[in-house]
Amino acid sequence: MEPEIDAYHILQVAPHAEDFVLEAAYRVLARQYHPDGVNPDATKMAEINRAYDLVRTTERRKRYDRLSRTRPMGPGSESLRPVMGEPWAQRVAAGSAPPVSSQDGPTIDFGRYAGWSVKDLAKHDPDYLRWLSRHSSGVRYRNLISELLPPETVLTSKTKY
């Protein structure tokens, strides 16, 4: 096993995710980065395959969890933070960790933006917040998101006959 690889981070799932969630995440990412996919990227696809191979069965996942430095805990930013901190530091360097500047207001406690404040996320990835406001896991953030983001424009089509 490669100690520097964080399979859960690469597959964009929490360490405590169900097996079917891991498989679904793998399939979505494969559709995206496969050489015949939307955004072909052989290097990224190889990384995704390597990560999924480590956790694709219950036995492999137990072994990976036991040997890895990741703590599979409940939801929250700490569930994604490795014990030794190295992969977390890599995420900070790559720009996917929360900004240190402002941590005011509620923070997201799950997923790839765990630890980000909703205000910072509105500047960084407003499309994710729009999606989150429609998703059941984002119910508690809906009012704040609607305050921070301009309303979406509704496209209408007028058919001429």
C-alpha cells in the first residue's frame, strides 16, 4: 500500500461512506476522466483507479483503514483530517482546504468543503452552494445561501410557431 495516497480524498468521499457510495463516486469520476470521458485525463484516471482499488471490497477497505493514517469518524472536518497531517497539508497547498482568513458564520461539516465557512465558499464555489441549497444535506444552510448569492435566473423558452 502506498502510504501517501488518500483514497477517500481522491474519490471525494468521507472515510465513513457506505460501500455503494464509494462505487458511485468511482463511476462518476471515471465517466469524467476516462480517456473516452468528458474531460479525458489519463494521469487522473490512473490515480482514481489506484484509489478505488485500495477500497473497492470490504476486505480491502478494512485493510486500507487499518494501515492508513486516516481516522474514519463521524461527519465533520476532523473525519477527513489524517492523523499525521501530511495529506491535509497537501490539500492546503493545493487550495482545497478552507481559507484561514475568515471563519465567520456557519461552516460546512461534510464533503470536500468540510471546514469552509459558507461565506468563503460563496466566493470560491457559488455553484456548489447553489447545488447544496437544493440538496437535503444543505437544508440548514438554505437561508444563508439565499442571502449570500444572487437569485438564479430562470431561463424560459418561447416557441414560435
